[in-house]
Amino acid sequence: TVSGGGITRKVVISQAAKVNSVEVSPASRSHSNTAASRQTVSVTANVPWTATKTNAWITITGGASGVNNGTVTYSVSANGGAARSGRITVSGGGVSRYFTVSQAAASSLGIAPSSRIHRTSVAVTGQVISVQANIPWTATASTNWITITRGASGVTNGSVTYGLATNGASVRYGYITVGGGGISKRFHINQNGARMPVLNDFDRDGKSDLGYYRPTGGLWRFKLSGGGTRTNSFGYAGTTPITGDFDGDGITDYGCYDPNGIPGTSVKPGSWNIKLSSSPSRKAEFGYPGTIPIVGDFDGDGKADFGCYDPPIGAWYIMQGSRGFRTASFGYRGTLPIVGDFDGDGISDFGCYDPNGITGTAVKPGSWYIMQSSQGFRQPNPFGYPGTIPIVGDFDGDRVADYGCYDAAIGGWYIMHSKIGFRQPNPFGYRGTVPVVGDYDGDKKSDFGCYDANGIPGNVDPGTWFIMRSRAGFIRTVWGTGGSIPLGK
């Protein structure tokens, strides 16, 4: 107020109220799916403020409050799921600002399907694998008979196209690996071959050879269809003979399995000793007392795998050459293991046969249970009866295993062909013989026969073979001794 000479004047002075201010910089940040720490947000303010977060995966590690300018420090945990976002709120003086935190989804890569079986030996092209990914990826083949013709790499979803060369040998296995961002997926490929593996072909002439094993002394003897004989000592009493092409060279290898081991020695229960045709012998410990040895190509890589079956608990344990250990529960006490390619995909299937059934239940005598690699579980109608022995072979030459049974008491053979159905040959055999199966004439069809280890005095010599070949007819020959075990049993 200014006064003078009776005059008064007033000057009005106004002052604006204080404006509260809070700002954050930057307003947002994006992170990869991995964990991150020591991330900072700048705060410019003229009032006291606090910082809070809305998500458990965000942690404020420094600068949770301030009075003027300052810094908020935070971290984010690794993201194992879908993409996500959250925020940090900085508030003071009635003002709030939001800092948005974004984090990418976890690295993801998948393929479909995971495997494919090619049932032809001729070259194929234009085979497609679907790739679902949110990361860059590349595709590589494990062998030169697999060629990637398109889609050798990608950045997100895509496909891989491949082809296969003609396979003039036996069934084979390979794979394509699709990988990126630390993730690797394997696409398994099986291809049938022009040459089918032949049981007990020790000279690679396409025909099964005669052979036997005497556990006492570990004596092996072979009568080769291509001419000549072989003798070797490999094994000992208490072992069970096994045969199979364990190195994939087309020549059958042989060996023995000891479920019990030898107490007080280095021979443990479940010992395998295999004499390979192309390399030194192979040893493994895989099994335990009471188990039955099994052999088959369970991964379709053209090489025999070994394993064992425990009937009381129906447990299968298989060591696959290209896909590692595998186990399955399939069977029960009183069943006998069977192995064969029952769906024709070049991969051995496993199953069991119950000649007796279970009284008072739906399990009839002659029950078969088969787990096929590409077509799943199969339970044929009961086929057999108590006292019969299961047999497996490709008796009609369609590259699919057939099943049947042998009754030594009457020499009865009963075979269920995959292509032509039931067949009951004329009686062939007698009490005291065991069945043998093999392609003894090289026509790609299994032949059946029987072996008499002990003979009949004055009539049949010990070690006599009786074989009915599908193309070359009947043969009878002596190759064995008393107490010997035939190969092909």
C-alpha cells in the first residue's frame, strides 16, 4: 500500500504455487529372456519420491526412494515362459510416472514330426520337417546319404526339406539336427535297404548257416552255406548263446550272456561277451540273475542291439546303439519274450507269448502281445496252446515278421502269415527236438526245421538237423553233438 496527500494506492503482488515435478528417463526398456542386473532409470524430481514394482520377476536393488534427482536400479530374472511386461512406478508429491519393463519369451524350438520311417530302399525327395521357433536356427544332416535341399536355416517358424539316396545295403539310420539358441532337436530317419539282414549268416552269402554252441568249453562250430566250416572257443559253462549283426557289416556276430556271473571273479551278473566280425570282441554288463537275453535292431540303424527280459515283472531293458538305453513294462510271469519286425518298418518290435494263459481270467492259452514300433500295441487272437514253443520269421517273404508255434510232441507247426494268413504245414519233427528258423536257401523267406541234440540210438545221430526249405526243399544233415545248442533256436 502506498499513501500520500490523502491518496492511497495498493499494489497486488501474486506468486504462483510450487509445481511438483517427477520425471523418469527412459520411459521403457526391453530385455532378452535371460536374467539382467544393474539396470538403471534416471529420476528428475523436485519432491521426495519412492519407487515400487508390480511384478515378482522385477527386483529394485537400489534407489527405492529419493528427495530430488536420483537413480533407480533394478534387475529382472530369467524368463522361462511367454513374453511378459511389468512396470516400476516412481511417485512423489501427488505425481506418478511409470517405467515399463518388457522381457522376451524363453527361447523356443520344436520340430514335427520327430521321426520318419522310409519303407523303401530307393531314393526319395521332398520330405518335409516343420520347425516352430522364436529364435534363429540351422539344420544339419548326420550322414552323406541324407541331403538337406531347402531350409538349412531360418529365423522363426519354417521348414526343412530333405532327400535320401538309394540304399543298396541293409536298413540304416541317420538324423537331422535342428538347433539354435542353445536348443537342439533331433529328427530321426530310418530307411529300409535292398538287402535284408539274414539270421545267422556268418559268411555274408545271403543264406543262414548251421551252427551250434556247447557251453562246456565255450565251443562254437559253424557249417557255412558257402562252403567250409569254422570252429572257435568263446564262452563258458552257464552262458546262453546269442547271435546278431552287432557291427552292421552284414556278417552275423556271436557271443554269450551270463545272467549270474561268477562269484569271486571279475565276471559280474549280466555279462555280455560278443565276438565281432569286423573288430575286437565287445564286453558289457547289462542285466541280472533271472533275465533272458534278447537281440534285435530296436532303433533301425542296421546294427543289432542287446537287452534282457525279466518275466516275473514284465520288464524289458534294451541298449540301443544309436539311441541309448530304453526300458519298458510289457509282459508278466509265465510269458516268453519274442522279437521281430511285425510292422515292416525295419525296426525290431518286442512282445511276449503265453502258452498257458491264466485260469479264471480273460487271458487264454496261446495269447500273444506285441508292441510295434510304428503301429503301437497289437494283441492277435489267441494262437497256440500249452506245451508249444513260439517261433518268429518272415515265412511269406513280405518283410514283415510272422508268428507261430511248434509242438515237438507231435511235430506240429502253426504259422500265422502277415500276408496269406494261417498255415499249418505237414507235421515235421518229433518229441525231443527244438525248432530252428532261418533262410537256408537264400530266397528271402524264412524256412523252418528242428534240431535233435541227443539223437535216437540206431536211428538219428546226435546233432541232426531237419530243415524244410521254401525253395530248395528238405535237407537232413548232422552238425552238432550231444548237449549242444543250435543257433537259430
